[in-house]
Amino acid sequence: MSKFGMVAKFTAKPGQRDALAEILLEAADALQSFENCEMYIVHTSETEADTLWVTEVWSNPEAHKASLSLEETKAAIQRAMPLIAGVESTPLKPVGGKGLH
């Protein structure tokens, strides 16, 4: 399996979590037609008021890289940057499980 996964922790600037979540959800909507994106889920933290998590699964690493050159993605990144205090991401290699084909 050559799939590519990513888990990213976004720390929003104080009071900006919901605005950042909206931008990330818009990005998720824009990826609906990008067939190589198999999963893009935005989560809020129940224990950290300014934290969002994004989990992603792509058909391959190249698909993820290609998504970063989409105009919609570039625009979302530009809008999100002023709201972000920090980002930590971990690339992963999905090996199987429920919902993963």
C-alpha cells in the first residue's frame, strides 16, 4: 500500500480556533472533487481551547504534494496563516483499518 497519511495539530491564536476551523473545513470541501484525497477530517480538542487536529489520508505522497499547489489550497493557507500560533505535523504510512481501502 503506497498511501500517505498526515496528522497535524494546529494551535490557533487565542480566540481564533473557530475561524481557523472554518477555513480548514472550507479546504476539506474543496478537496471533495480531488479524488486522491481519501480523508480530510477537522477535529476540535475537548481539552485545549485553541487546538485543532486534522487527519488526512491520500492515495500516495505525490497526491498530497500536488494538493498544496492547488489555487484553493494556496488561498486557504494565506487566509489561515494570521490565525495560527503553531503547527506540528506528523507524516504517516497507513497500513489498514476500518474505512481505509
